[in-house]
Amino acid sequence: MALAYKLLDEGLVPDFILRRIVRVLSRQRLREIDRGSMEANQESKMKWIEELRGREVIAEAVDKANEQHYELPASFMLAMLGPHGKYSSGLYPTGKETLDEAEVLMLESYCEKAQLKDGLRVLDLGCGWGSLSLFLAQKYPNSHITGLSNSRSQREYILNTARERGLENVEVITADLNYHEFPSNIKFDRIISIGALEHMKNYDALMTKISTWLHDEALLFIDIFCHQKMPYHFEDSDGWMSQHFFTGGTMPSYDMMLYFQSNLTLVRSWFVSGNHYALTFEDWIKRQDANKKDALEALEKDALSKDRDSDYARLTFNRFRVFNVACAEFFALNGGDEWGSGHYLFKPKH
């Protein structure tokens, strides 16, 4: 296994072989999470959900998430992502959209599903490199957009970009969600979280905390990847992918969020086929390959500034390429019906 991981790190596994391996491993995962019957699956799911409620903190391995994703240089990530820097699925209704078009279509769908309008106070929870925050700030100039993430480099990038675009209605807070609280006089009209809650564990505590940040008539919109029926944890023992990209991560089931409605009530949910995420990753592969020189230079500069090993840039580039190829196959499995994106709209309970 050590040799196989080394080959992956060195980028020596041809794509056609890697894709076949991922399909085999994905089907193996399906066998592992299937307990054999609806009754057994539901019993397993309920035990899993109760275990989540007992977790000590909302998010675990916060520093690892930063190391694996969010403190990487923006110039590297943007060499791979689309023009809006959206580090989550695009929307491909015909399958022929460009990455730029797919990003905008998904961002517009969030606006529609979250019932956004101008003049609102909006919290972008887990704001990444600001794709949503910057999009909303420009689309709704009379709204105030607050981004919240635990990455200082993301904050710097978003604020610099906002200044370049002349956007004065964006602020970004760097904080650990486990401990951050807004002053009691600050309430939001909308809270939107895109591709961030996969890093959480105690969703009961999370939803309770979020509920205290909402006005009585406000709404919460969530986009999170999920499996159609069974949740599970990413464990380091799972192998290469979990160790390098999903330490402390969670794969929710599509219905998982329904079990955390103590303070919030589900209004509507949508399942978005995994084909959209698969096409997004395919586009990221093309972008990463086309911008390899710039991507490596960004990583090499980052390595020098942080006194990292000389092979850091090459390994990171290769690992992200493997990640993109693997996820493209993973989400495309069984026509996109196994793993996809869950979209949820909640309102406060009264």
C-alpha cells in the first residue's frame, strides 16, 4: 500500500487506471455502508446520528482542514477553479456549459432557493475564496455580506478582491466556528453555507448555534455533498483520500439534516445529481493541467514562505490532480444518483 500511495503522490498512476480503481473502491464503499435491509440501514443511521449528538465540538480537525484545503495559496486554487473561485459544484443543465457558466448558474440557483433580494444582511458561513460573498455583494449592492471562515489567507484574498472591484458591502471574519459568537444585537436575514458543513460533526449543536444568529423571519440555506441514503465518517484508516483531503470529515446522507430540527424547521430540500459535481471536477482537471506552470510556481512560493520541504509543491499539485480525477469518477457513479449535493432551506421555529 505504501508503494501505491507513493505512485499516487508522484503522479505516476495513469488516469485510466486511477479511474478504474476509484470505481472499484466506490462500489466497495457502497457494500460497506449497506447493512442488507432497509430496517438494518435505518437502525445503523439512527445510531450514527445519536453518536453525532454526543460529539464534544461542532467541528473536529479544524487545523487539518486548513492545511489540506483552506490555507493553500489562492493563486494555486484559482489556477484550478473557475473564474469565480467556486470550490464546490457548478450546475450543468445541458452538460455542455463552460465552467464559468456552470459557476454562475449554481450561484444564481442559490439566490433563487434562498429567496434572496437586495437590502438583506447575509452571512456566508464557510465562505471559501469568496465566490458567493463577492457574487452577492455585486448582485445586491444594498445588502451587507459577511463571510466567516477559519482561514486568514481566504479573508485577505476576499477583501483584496472586493477592494479591486469597488465593493464596499463585504466584510470577512476569521474565526473557529466551534467558539465564535456574534454579539446579541447582530442578526442575519439569510445564512448561506456552501460546501462547508462536510467538515462538521455535532450538527445538533451547529444548528442550535446558527438559529441564534437568525431573525425570526430569516432563512438558512445549506449546500452539502451527500450520499443518497447512508451517512458515514471519513477515517484516516480509509486510505489516501481521507488522510490527505477529508481528515475529520463527514459524508452525510441526503436525509441527515432532517434529524436536526430542534430550533429550525425544514421548508424545502433538493437533491442535485452528482453528475454536476463530476463535470465540475472534470473541468478542474483541465484547468489544472492547462495552468500547471502557474500552479506550481504559486506552490513553490508558498513553500519558501513557510519553510516547507522542497518537494511540497510537486506533491501538492499531484495530490490535487488525483483528488480531482477521483472525485470526478466518484460523483459520476451510477448516473450521479449515489452521491450528489443536498440543498436545504430552513426557517426558525417559533
